[in-house]
Amino acid sequence: MGTLGKAREAPRKPSHGCRAAPKAKLEAKPASSPLLSHPSLAQITQFQMMVFQGNSAKGASLDDLINGCIQCFDADGNLCQSNQQLQVMLTMHRILISSAELLQKVITLYKEALAQNSPGLCLKICHFVRYWITEFWTMFKMDASLTNAMEEFQELVKANGEELHCRLIDTTQINARDWSRKLTQRIKSNTSKKRKVSLLFDHLEPEELSEHLTYLEFKSFRRISFSDYQNYLVNSCVKENPTMERSIALCNGISQWVQLMVLSRPTPQLRAEVFIKFIQVAQKLHQLQNFNTLMAVIGGLSHSSISRLKETSSHIPHEINKVLGEMTELLSSYRNYDNYRRAYGECTHFKIPILGVHLKDLISLYEALPDYLEDGKVNVPKLLTLYNHINELIQLQEVPPPLEANKDLVHLLTLSLDLYYTEDEIYELSYAREPRTHKAPSVFKNYDHDQDGYISQEEFEKIAASFPFSFCVMDKDREGLISRDEITAYFMRASSIYSKLGLGFPHNFQETTYLKPTFCDNCAGFLWGVIKQGYRCKGNKYPESR
């Protein structure tokens, strides 16, 4: 119990009551996927050296990149060289220009080829557009501007009477395609729905629960397309990116569900039992190499609405707390998630990454590297690096989880996670279970790292920055250290004065999830994750890191 878990155990037979139920299985992506074969980093590097020799390996003009893509085809439409240049250009071009602008450049090239009476080049251009339509047809399905540009191109080709060219750039088959990756609807809050806590928690063993959570997580993760990652880079947030919004909402929902399941029990002993069961779920999630849901569960158990329950904590065995500590360390952001990255890198086959960590990496690369070099050429290494990082995430979608889920249980679990509780409501439930005590302020414990009963004047000033009661006298002994009694008196005195004035504390910090890159107003650190990255004052909205 005191370790994070070992290698994946042999599949367990379904428990009684589930054998006759239908199974839901997530298969690998079909061969018709837009990314039929994914190059490795070595292949990309080889492509870079092959296409851009000498100094051009660092950069190339946009026109050269487009012409290079067109020249990949022969007169019959066959690829006469590797398709890696096509893959990189068609997936990453929106960092530089929109899809409609890219097509406009292609239209210009087609007009120039007509003017120069170059039918071979016209045919290659049409084969290039055909490849774009066939392999990345979702772009044309979802981008209205691109659709309009394509209609303009079709009118141009039709006016010149080239029947073969018209057939090549025909887009009617897009509407006839099976929309296998259904568009995810935007999440709308609906507080009028009847809220619930759980419909099946007590009836599932930890392994069953972890497997069904993993099924839901993978189902959400595999919906995120190359375009979604690219949109995130361009817009720097998940707004108007419904698949990512839903992925984050699922993670937040799991974390909140964990909290509510613990808080739903009336006695400390029962709450401790739920806590222990979720630790066992977390161990199974680690064995399944589902790091994203693992982060959500551990985040829920570590949430302040749960960690403040001292009576509940007293009923949790030492070995359970040891596992929680190990998992917290595994998922810690210390040294840029070094422990997680090491564990994740050692995993093979099926695995689900912590999405927030890898999105942070993408943003860091995107912001650190310029789009264009000093000579005005496109920074090709930037495109290749970003492509490789996104491609690694896309490749994970092709490996289905080593499990089969019960469809009825998946449905019930989905309903259970569809919660409509606010942070305030969760805290109200937490304080109802175990009311506040008049012990010394928790901020003292957070700053008294050596547990000697004192904090320094410098440490106190950090506290006072958020609670600036300068009229209270501190450090009466003038020793440069502030005792527990002194800081307790400080807060009691401040609270009394503010109450008499009809005021509250000047800051009202709430744990907050930021859906776009945010920097801490206090330490200037980068805040990013899937859930609860930091705190925000309801009054002045300043972000604070944990």
C-alpha cells in the first residue's frame, strides 16, 4: 500500500451483475485518419536536412515552403518524395497564416501558371489541393473562410474549362463523409438541473472505477485534433475550443466529484473510508498509466475543503497518507514536473498524459521561438519542433486502453460527474461537516517550515502583503522573530477592528482554474494546469500561485 503501484495486473473478470451488460470498447483510429503515418523525431530531422540544405535549414520563405509542397507531386498525383513536408505545412501553417490565406496563395500560383501556359504546374497544384482536401477534410468542414476561398478556386478552374482539375478539387465528398469525430458541443452551465453526488460509487471496486474513469478520459482525449492544438497555440486559450474545454471540464468534474463523495459522508470514519477508496483508485489509475485522471483524483483529495478535515484525517492510516504523499510528489510541479516527466517517459504502450503540462510546453515553445528569422524567412525549426510535440500527443490516440467498459456503468458515471456545485457550496459542506476551530492561523504553519514556533519578519511581511493591518504591533520583543501567540493576536486584533468598521479582510482568495496562460501577480510565476492552479481575490482579481 505504501508504493505507487506496480506493473499492470492481469485483466480482472467483471464483477457480478455486469457480465450480461454490453461492452464499450475504444478501438484505435481507422486507417482513414488524416494522419495516416506519424513520423518520429528522427524522421522529421531527416526531412529538415533533406529539404532545407545548408543555411536554408534554419529558415525558408513561405512561398518556397508552398512550392516545395506542390513539387511533392508528379503529373499523375503520386507523391514523388516523402510526405513529411506536406504534413508539417498543412498542420502547422496557421501559426503563420490562416488556411484561407494559404489557399489564396495557392490560387495566385494557379493563375500565374495559367498565364505562363504551364498545364503541368496547374495539375500539380490541383493534386496538392486534392491531398489537402482528402487528408485534412475537417478543416474544410469547420472553417467558413476556407470554404469560401475554395469556392472561389472552383469557380476559377471551372471558368478555364479544365474538367480534370474540377474533379480534383471537388469537395462534395466532404459532406458525404461519416462524421466519425463528432463536433463537441460547447459546455453550458445549467444550475437548474437537479444535482447529484453519485449513482454508483458504492457499487464499484477501485479497479472497476479506475477503468471506467480511464475509458471516459481516453474518449475525451482522443477527440482533441491537430487543429485543436493549433487553435490553442494561436489563441493562447481554450475559448472557442470545445474539445479542450470538455477535456478540462471532465478533469475538473472528477476532482469535484472526489471532494463531494468524501464530504457526502456524515461521520469522520465514513469520510475516511471514501478517502481510502479513492487512494486505491489512484493506485489503479497509476498502473493504467492514466496520469490526467490521476492528477484530478489527487487534486480532489488534496483540495483544501478536504485537507482541512482534521477529524477525518485522524481515521486515515499512516500507509494511506504515505501513498498520498508519494503521488503528490510524483505529480508535483517542482522543477517543471520533473518527477512526472521521468515517470511518463518510462511508460510504454497505452498512456494518458497530464494535458495541462504538455500544453504548457507547447505555449513555452511557441512564445520562446520567433515565427520569422531576422532575414524574414519562416523559422522552420519552430514549425518542426511544435509539430513533433503535437504529433506525439496525437499518436497516443491510436493506442486504445487495455480494458473494456460496461456501457451502462459509463452512462451512470457520466451522470455522476455532471455536477453543478460552486466552490462556495463545497466549502459550506466542508465546514458543516467539521466546523472551524479557533486554533492559530494556518498561514503560520505554512511559513513556519522548521516548526520552531517562530517566523521571521521577512516571512511575516509576505503574509501582511495580503492582510495589511499595519496598525497592529508585531515583534514586541524586538528579536526579529514573531511567535505563534503574536501572530494569533495580530489576526484577532485585526479581525475585531475590521468587524467594528463593518469590513472584512481586504482579500477574499478563492482557488481558481485559469483557462488561459496566466502569471502570478505576486511571484510572476507561470500558472498552468488542468485544475486549481492558483488563487484569485474575488475583489481585485489578482492571480496568486499556490
